[in-house]
Amino acid sequence: MALLIKKSCINCDMCQPECPNNAISMGSDIYEIDPLRCTECVGHYDQPTCMQVCPINNTIIYDPAHKETNEQLWEKYILLHHVDQI
């Protein structure tokens, strides 16, 4: 599933530059994650880097409105980065 940034975000700018899919951008009040671009860092890292660098615990969570399997996240990664499947 895609990730979601909660209202507890303090706009510290830590997550946005770390996203390998350019899925994080500034919204009207806080940073937002585009669920069409978020792969939970599948294809890049073992864990979502935005969650790792966020200084506020539980501000970036799994978005229950965008449930995806690891296979779906991998397919999205391939489409986003035009990777030839092995």
C-alpha cells in the first residue's frame, strides 16, 4: 500500500528529497505522498526511507485507502522507472 503523511507533519523537509520515486511534494499545509508514485521504496530499499528519516514517530503511515501487494508495488516500480523485467 502507499504511504500517507499525517497532520502531525512539521514540514521539516527530511522526507521529500529522500523519496526515490518523487512521490512526496508539498501540499497546501503539509507534505503529501502521491499514491500513484509511492512504492514503499520497493525496488530501491528494504524499508521506506521517508519513514526512516522522519523525526516525528508515526507521522508517515501505511495508507489503508491504498492497499497493494508487494507484487503490485514491484510492478509500479517497473512502470515508474522503465525497468526491463528479469
